[in-house]
Amino acid sequence: MNVWQGMKMAISSILANKLRTLLTMLGIIIGVTAVIALVSIGQGTTKAVTDQVQELGTDMLTVNIFGRGSDTSLSYEDAMKLAQTDGVASVAPASTQNSTVKHASTDEQVSIVGTNAAYADIRDYELLQGRFLSDVDLDYRLKVAVLGSVIAEELFGEANPVGDWITINGSRFKVVGLLQEKGSSMGGSNDELVLVPLSTAERVFRSVGVSTIYVQVEESDKIEQTVSTLEAQLTKLFRGNANAFTIFNQQELLETFSSISNTMAMALGGIAGISLLVGGIGIMNIMLVSVTERTREIGIRKAIGAKKRDILYQFLIEAVVLSGMGGLLGLGIGVGISQAASALLHIDVVYSVSVMVFAFGFSVIIGIVFGLFPANKAASLKPIDALRYE
Amino acid sequence: MRTDTEPLIRISEVSKQYRMGGETVHALADASLHVLPGDFVAIIGPSGSGKSTLMNVIGCLDTPTSGSYWLDGEEVSLLKENRLATIRNRKIGFIFQSFHLLAKLSALENVELPLIYRGVSTKLRKELAQEALDKVGLGDRVHHRPVELSGGQQQRVAIARALAGNPPILLADEPTGALDSKTSVEVMELIQDLNNQGHTIVLITHDLDVAEQAKRVVRIQDGRLYAEGGVQV
């Protein structure tokens, strides 16, 4: 008896009892559906987040200064010295204050970032209108400001703000530029900010020094090296206190994130595995019932020449067809749920062929493993006993 | 019984014992039987006489406790399960009292079954099955399922199934036991017909009227075989 013949026999016997077949497959269907839907949605989300992180640039480092004792910041000059470090392309020191910005009768609480001309390049901001901060602005402590797209809209509505005046912490600033919308990334909106020259900010807010330094590296694959050089230099600046600063690396963030999503994938796999296991037990149960119900059939088949192996294959193929069909249905439903989730919740889904093949393969293996015992039971029946069975 | 022809079935001093409820039951006691090609033997006996055991042994469904059984030139009493399955498939066509057709399959598919297990190709299988159904007069009923057929027709499908693989022996166990008297006559005529065409037939029954249609009658009583007339064979 060949496999094709066995398949035909299995399918006709499975179709003879449709409701029972469906209920039996349910465990496998749910398991595979869960794997496909959760993995597709999970991978879609992971991809969305990684894309956002990558948009921030993998060639950028953020140095946060906590300081040492009363010395809680770094002077602008000290910060700019970091630009001389090997592997560093440019440096944008920044000092951020929260303050009220006024225009006409509207006022808004917003982050005021005091920085230099390199900021736009490093943080990847594009200008929509006007110009960006320049070195001259810093040298002369000019009261000029570049607006983020959100704050510009809040203060000016649809009107062009460039050339107009705003009041920051009581001082009048001239708006010289408007940034293009950048959207939000981890850590909130990138468009709710006002950029002013660092030297001007120090004077207006009576603050000294910078607490954050954005560093652009020359080559992103040498970032590890640059980080250690910077660490050494900063440690020297803080007289050996390595806790006075942190260097934040996007690459590291990506790695952390992917390790989190790997852990989650493993947890999902475990849950799905348990569900498939339960499904397999369901199949075994129903196959055992089927063997008992069909004892006489087995007897007849054996009497007219079916070997032990023929009966074993017949029932094994039936179990595998059951679990395989469950796997296929689960695949379909899983893809359907992912599509629906993507359409309704506006999230990306990523289908992984390897996960699909794995889920289907696993359900087939479940069929083999849990079909073996009932099939063997059927094959071991003695023909005379089986024929006599009522 | 000595002839020049090699017997198809040669059972010598076969015994079969069961243990039932702590007691040993001698279902067969030194039973011997020779069946020549083309013969038509009826084995008759009341229930409990051991005729089912004899039928299981002859049909290779069971192995004897002692004694030898040569079937078509092969000693089968010591064979393992798988070999016995092959022997059943190739050497014996079973005709059962309750037909034992598979309800889910059509007449044609039922007749095909032994050929499937013999590994015959689909095309040849269909031809042979059709041929066998034609032979029993059901050539126009091939796609009917057993429930759509009368008892007599079902038994004829079962006979076609037994014939399909062209085995040397047809083994009929109370073939008319589940049929009314009119269809019984028809089925017995068919079986006699087959014997006239050269098929060797062993028929097991408790019904003397049925047994008398055979060429030779063997009685079985308490596990012992007696030729017609009372001589133990």
C-alpha cells in the first residue's frame, strides 16, 4: 500500500466525521494561529521600533553629564574639545531648559535647547524655512531662535514665523528658521522644541555649561573604539570619576531591544508549544476512540491481507493529515488575524516564512508523535479478536 | 486419502488449546484434513465443535498449538504474523457469514481492497475488481455502497472480493447464515458454479442442507474430524 492510497483513505475517513474532525483539530489550529499572529505582529512592531532607532542614526552618541560634586556640567569649551578626539566628526553640546515661550497672546511650555550650528546635522533636522543657528550667533550671543514644527504651529498657526518675534523667559528673540517635521521617536516628539544659541541660553537662563553633548562619529563601525576614547577623555576631565557621565549608544539600544524581542519570541514559542502539545493530546485521544470504533474494520483489513505495517500507516497518516490540516488552517487564520490587526490598529506586520514552515512542520510532527501510539494499538490487534468485536 | 496430486491443504494432527477461565479447552484435537485442488469440502458441526477454530487455522488467522499445516506447498503453522498476512492475501479468499464489507467503501472499492494490500497498480486493480463483480453478476452495481445493496447482493460483493485476487482457496464461513432461504439458494448456486469453474472451496456450516451441496462432507465434533460415515480422518 503506498502513501497516496493511505492519504485517500485517511481523508475519506476524516471527512466522514466533519464536526469531530474540526473539534479535534481545534487545539492545533489555535496553537498555530497564535504563533503566526503573535509572531507577525510582534516582528512588525519590532521592525517599526528598530526603524525609528535607526532613523536617529547609528553613528550618533549621546553623552549625558551628571558632574562631580557641585560641578554638574561641562563648559562649552571643554565640550568642544571632544571634537578633536580621534573618530569624532562633529560635536553639538546642548543645554536644555523648560521655559515659557510667548507670541502675541499665546504662550506654551516648551524645551529650549541651547546649542551650536552642528546640532542640525547631527540630529538630522532639515530646515523648512529660513536658516539654522550659526557660529556668529554664538559668538555674539544673538537672540535668535529656530522653531520646531509643532511649537511653530501652536504659536503662529498656519502663518510663517520666520522674521517674527517671540519672548523666551522675558527676552525677545527673533525667529530665523523653521524646522521640518521629524515625527516622534522613542522619548517623545522631536518637533516640540525651540533652538537658540548656547551662549545666549546661558545668559538668558543664567546657567553655565552643558549637560548633554551630541557626538557624530566618522565611521559607525568604529563606534566602539570612539566610545572608549571619549570615555577616557571624559574620565580625565572629571578627574577619574567615571560615574560623572554616561555615553549612550544607539547601537547598544538596538541590541538591547532585539534581545528583549528575542526573549518575547521565546516566551511566545513556549506558549504556542504548550497549545500544540494539548492539541496533540486531543488528536491522540480521538485516534484512540477511532481505533476502538473501527476494530472490526481493522479485523477485516487484516483478514484479507493487510500487514501490521499497513494498518500502522493508515492510522498514522490519518493522525498526520488531521494535524497537518489543523496546521494549514491555523496558518490561514493566523495570517487573516495579522491582516485584520494591521488594518484595524494601523500597525505593521511582518510574515516570516521560516516561522510558518516551522509552525506547520511542528504540527505535522505532533501528528506523528501523538498518532504513533493509537496507530500501533490498531496495528497490534489480532485479526480473529478484531473480527469478533461487536 | 492418497492421490497423485499434491493436496492444496494438508493438515496433519493439528491441535489447538485455549486457556479459558483457568481451564484448558481442546478446540482442535489431532485434526487432519487433506483438500485437493478443485475440491469442494463442507465442514459441518454444531456450535462449540471447534469449527470456528478450524476455520481460523485454515484461514491463517490463527496458528495451531501443535501439528503441521501445509498450504499450497508451504508450511504455514510456524509463520510470523506478517508472513501470514501475505499468505491470507494471496492464497485465501474469505467469505464471511456477516459479509464483513467496509460500509464506507463502494462495492468496487471493497473488492479492490485485497489487491491494494497486494500492491497491484490502480488500473489493473480496477479491471480485476470489475471482472470479479461481473462474475458474481453485480457488474452494474459497482458504485453502490453496502447499505444500498440487499443481503444477497452484499454477500456476492464479498464473494467477488474473495475472487478478485484469484486465490487458490475460497474459505466460506456460514456464507448463507445471514440470508433468507431464497437468497441462500442463489448464493449456494454461485458457490457451486465457482467450484465447477475450478475454484477449490472449503465451506464451514452447521446446516446439513448447505453441507450436502458440497462434493465431500467432513463432520467436526469436539475438535475431531470425521469423514461422512463416521471414520475419523
